[in-house]
Amino acid sequence: MSLVIRLARVGKRGERKFRIVVKEKRSKRDGKAIEYLGSFEKSPKGGQNLKKDRYNYWVSVGAVPSVAVEEIFK
């Protein structure tokens, strides 16, 4: 079972809101997640709610973050 940390889109059409989730690599983008690590909003205000300790745990276990998620957590 290979795990990835990636963005899942949420919200109304036209809004750019995402949840940061841990899921199996072959699952759908907006499908069921193993764990939610926070949320991210692409806007001038730019709201972020991140669980950095859980992110570090999942990376240490072997989950591979996407490029976008790596940039968010830097």
C-alpha cells in the first residue's frame, strides 16, 4: 500500500479551497482519505490550517508528498 499526501478539492464551484489528505495512491482525488492534515485556500487572504506534527509523522512512515504539498509545508 503506497501512501501519498496530496490536495483534495472542496467547496463550491469557482472557489479554490483544498484539504490536505493522506490517501492511497490509486484512490480518487476527492475520495475517502485515511487522515486529514489541514486545509489550504488559494486566495489573496490565503487561509491555512496545518497539522505539521502529523505531516512529519506520515513522511517518516513513508508517505510521499506531492510537489504542491511540499511547498505549502515549507
